[in-house]
Amino acid sequence: MDAEQAKLLVEVSAGTPMGILLRRFWQPIALANKLERGEARGLRVMDEELTLFRGQSGRFYLVGGRCAHRGTILHTGWVQGDQIRCMYHGWRYDGTGQCSEMPAETNPRPDLVKIAGYPLHEYCGVLFAYLGEGPAPAFELPRKDSLEEDGCFILHQEQVWDCHWFQQIENSLDAAHVSYVHMWGKLGRFGEEITAASPELSYEETSAGIRQIARRPGNNVRVSDWTFPNNNHIVSAGLVKGEPWFHTSVWAVPIDERSTRRFTIVAIPPTAATTAELMAAEMANNYDPSQHYDELFDRHRVPRQGEGYGLTSTQDYVALRGQGAIADRGAERLGRTDAGIALLRKIFLRELGAIGTGKPTKHWSKLAEAPHMPSPPAAQSAAR
């Protein structure tokens, strides 16, 4: 990969090819239950400052990060009704970003002032935003049939990792790492079920993204349903041996070029109540490996609070952060097991090239049928 291609993959700001591409898709930005009525929160998404606030009606709004008057951050102001007022001089904005009041001005013209305002959609307890130009597309591509099944326990989590988002989606298309990374530090339920055998790999571009199939001995087949541009959907081992596997959907959303906000939604079958109870307690504790850098990298030890469901992501974090905050792709030596990464980069460079030349990008659409995503034979037998 040459320097210009690597730069295209790294940049995320508005106006860059990748920034334009990512903004054409609904992106998760926050957990709905983390904001009470009348509260506001500042966010940075793809290097853009934003204000998320929840009106007294309970509705969520996403507007620009700073007041148009003197540039003070807006989330430090007051939420009044379903509008937010800047704490500096009292300028007030509605949920579209339109200024509605300039109380200190003698000849106010609030109708002439507008900051950014973006549509939101809540899905499985996570707030998604559309930050692109023009009307937002229908909220279809991010949806997963497995997350919408009746009776499932739905849990979610938000974390911030101090490395580039693209490293994280490359890892999703690297099934060979499972046999090594997930044996590190401590062997968890996921590592037990997958085994350390190296897989035979196959990849296929779909209407929604990439289907990855990893075949290991003993009819151990694992399918990953990766959705463009930054979501990975897999099945994960239940925390209690013998309980069925559950569905995990993870988004890696760039905060800027050196940090990523990760959102995880899990759907646990109603027959795995013990796993659901254990995971709910663990997710409430929200062990974040990026907050334990020294212990992981200097002592090569996974803290006790990271030994449950979070073990898999902790092991991934060590591998990815070990590449640096931004991986040096020009120094790589790729092998045959990197076919998924090669395909991923090829697709992104194709889409970015289309944006650079003013041509249409691919129309990505939700799969017509949910993919079959088997659990390992040992897990299937135990669940019967």
C-alpha cells in the first residue's frame, strides 16, 4: 500500500474522501440511556464537534458543537423545553440547529442564524445519526434480524479505544487472528470453542458488505456478517458452558484519527438467562481495556474485571493498539491469511476513488435473508 492510499484510509474529517463516505451512512453516536431529560453532552464524531441533548419531552436532538455567536461549546448551556440555550449570552437553538432567540440583542434576527442539525434514529437502545448531506436514507442497512427477535435479552455498551477505527474493522476481516489473539492472557469461553487450529478462509462481497467464512477441523465453521462501512456481526460463546451462543454486533466509529468510539449490541436468546444476567452485570461495570494499558502491555496480564465477556475485546485491543495509534501499512508483509483485509481495502479504495472522481459509489443494502451463522459443534451438542 502506497502512502497516498494509506492517507485516504486514515483521514476522517468532513470534506476528505473517507469523511464524505462515512457520513453517507447512519452512525451510532451514543447510548440512549446515558442521557436524562434536560441533559446535554458534547461529542466528537469523525473530527466534528457536536451537541447531543435530550429535551424535556424525552426526544433526542443533535446539533453543532458551538454557539454561532462567540464559539462557546453549547453543551454547557441549559436545555429548556426541547431547545438548548448557550450559557455565554443566552442564544437559544431548536433541535434543527435554528437559532430561536438572542435575548441580549436590541435588534435580534435569529432567523438568520443556524448551526448544524442532524437526524437521529434510536435502535436497540443506541442513538444513530446521519451526518451526510441531503435527506437521510431509510434506516435499513444497520438492522439485524437477530437483534429484533422476540424474547431476546438486548444489552449494549459504549467504549473509547485510543487507536484508529480502520484497524478495528480490518481485525474483523482477519479470522486467522482468532487462533492466536484469543489464546493470550487467559483462555476464555470464545477461545475454548473456536480452538487454536488455523482456518481455511473464504470471502465474498455481498449487497451489505463482506461474508467471511472460517473453516476449522471437526466441522467447526464460523461465519462473520460484516456490514459496510464499519459494523461486524458475529455469534459469541455463552458465558455458561451449555447455554446457546448469542449475536454480537459491533460498530467502530471514528472520533478522530487516533481514537474510536465502539458500540456493541448483543442479543441473547431467552434460553440463555444466566448468560444474560452475568453479561448485564459485566456491561454495567463496563471494563474498558484502553483504561488498563500498563497492566496489559507491561505486565501481560488481563485484570480480573476483564476476564468475562470483555476478555475477547481486551485481547483484540492488545493486538490492535500494539500496531500503534495509527498502523503503518506501508511496512506490512501480508500473507495468504490476509485475503479478507486485502478485499476490504480494495472495496474501500474503490469507493473512495469513486468519490474522488465524482462517480456514484455502490448502493449498499441490507441482506435479503439473514445469514446462517452456526456455533461450533461442541456448543451445538451442549445446547441440545
